[in-house]
Amino acid sequence: MRKNIVAGNWKMNTTLPEGLKLADEVNAALAAEKHNCDVIICVPFTHLAPVAAVIDQNVLGLGAENCADHTSGAYTGEVSAPMVASTGATYVILGHSERRQYYGETAATLREKVDLALAAGLTPIFCIGEVLAERENGTYNDVVKAQVEDALFHLSAEDFGKLILAYEPVWAIGTGKTATADQAEDMHAHIRGVIAAKYGEQVAQDTSILYGGSCKPSNAAELFAKPDVDGGLIGGASLKCADFMGIVKAF
Ligand code: 13P
């Protein structure tokens, strides 16, 4: 059975003291109230070990926002999957559109990162999604299918089953323009079909597929009510405890 998940992506926000305060608030809010989904925060590298020390990971999961495409060595400024795992974090966002767009990440890079993350015991939260021009010219289903195939279909069924996917239409990220619940559902069902064709219906049914892009307390319930939308990957609204909890409570 797939899980319902709400994951925060803090991106390049918060100083360490601000991040520790936010993580502590979210952890306390989750511990105080019953909730019906797994909750994860993905935070800057600098925050991983200190945040791990203040949260209870039985209550709130912890992840990085990226990792290197090498394990160790002369790669100045990079942080490897085993380093992330050594902080106590257990998740890592990979393939975010901002990494693809601003840092030139390709399917080849992402295959390496996924393999290294899995080898380090991390759960990748793998992002896919089309840009506005692809939505408008009608190629979005093919674009997203190719993103899944090119970066992930070298995996065994067992390894593919360890992934969380996140559909994030680029035109909806940070724009306030959310995909409609029907647009999200159509794409999530499409992605599940692509997975089923390669790995079989059971693997497809067991894969959690999150929606990301201007998800907030006011639209989360409608999105999460769709049968193939298993939660959200939340940017801006994960930076305020009340907003993030408002989304968690949509389940
Ligand atoms: P926003 O929620 O700020 O639109 O960001 C979504 C996102 O990119 C999460 O990874």
C-alpha cells in the first residue's frame, strides 16, 4: 500500500537558528495532534545534522534537497549521499526543476544520483514536471514520461519501489498558479500508467506520487482528494509552521 505524504522543501531559505526553530515547531505540532500522513522536511545541507538533533524522526522525517553524483573525492563544494545519510537524514530530493534549470542536471546525472542515494540507504523524492511551453503545446504527457524513463527505468523493480515521485509542473512552482485538481489527477494517473507498463500494476499502485506547485492550505484538500494524488511537496508554504500544518491537516 502506498503512503500519503506531505514533504516540505525549504529550498535556500532560513538561517540555521531560523531553521532549527521551524523544525522544532513543526515537530511539536505533529507530536501534539493526530495526523493521517507521513510528514517530511527537506532542508539545506548546513541544517541537516542540527535539525536531526532536535526532531523525533518517528514523528517528522528529514531529508536533503540534493546530493552529489559522486561518492567522495575531489569535488569541491559537493555533498555526497553517504554524507547526507551520516547526518541521520533518510530522504533526498532529486531532479528538482530548479536543479535541472539552474545547475544543468540531466537524466545522466540524475541516474547517478538516484543510484548513489539508494546505495546510501536514502529514499529519493524524485521530481518531474513540464514547463509552461510544454503544457501549452500539449506535449506534457510525453515530456514527463521521458523524464521518468530516462532517469529511473534502469532501476530494478525492487529499487524503483523505494522511490517517492513528485509531479511538479514548473509553471506552478512559486507562481501562485496551481494545477487544477483534475490536471494533477490526469498527470498522476498517466505517470502511474507509465510505471505499470514497465514494472507492473502492483509497483505502480504502491508508488506514492506527490503533487508540488503552489500547494497551500486552501487548495490541498481538493488536490489530495484525487485518487492518484498521494500528498504534496511543498515549497513556500512549508516555511511557516501554521501553513505547513494546514496542508498536513488536509488529510
Ligand atoms: P512552491 O510550493 O513554493 O510553489 O514550490 C513547490 C516546489 O518546488 C516544491 O519542491
